[in-house]
Amino acid sequence: MPGRAVSLQAVKVVHTLIWAFFASCIVAIPIASVYGEHTVAIGLVAVVLLEVMVLLLNKWSCPLTGVAARYTEDRRENFDIYLPRLLAKYNKHVFGTLYAVGTAYALLAWAHAAAA
């Protein structure tokens, strides 16, 4: 059905844009810290933490995955988002690690700046 395909595409576009926003926040955390923008870095940590809470409350799945599932029987790793399959499969591992390392770096940089 064309309506289902269009709906799936819309969900995938929205999901991809939201993913890009949070991925950008994660990448920006240590960059902000390098430039001494510790308030920005902590703000980014908090924004991403909100997304982590949403995932946690949804059994580590994005709510948009459930919405996309209504429009297709496909269940490949990237059926609900415009990402390469490998990245979609390991997305939480990759960006979870980047988030943890970036957050640790931001906290250490902030502590170092406060001690100076």
C-alpha cells in the first residue's frame, strides 16, 4: 500500500533527524570541553541523558521503532531509520561508548579547570 510506504518513510526521516541531533550532541560534548565551554558540555550531557531515560523506559528501544513497525514487516536493523545496517545494529554500543567517554572527559576537564 502506498500509504504505508509513505508513513514508513516519514517515520524514518523523523527518526534519522532525531538520531542526528543526539549523535551531534554526543560528538559535541568533548569538543565543548576542549574549548572550555563546560556549561555547554554539561548541558549536552543532560540533553542526551533525557534520551537515555526515554530508551530506558522503553526497554532500550526508541519509541519510533514501534511506530515504524506498524508500517512494515521488515525487521532488519535499519528498517526504521536511514542508517547503514551495521551502524544501526551497533548504534547503542558506538554512541553509548562515545557518550560515556565524552562525559568522563567533560567532567575531568571541568574539574581540572575548577582546580586551576
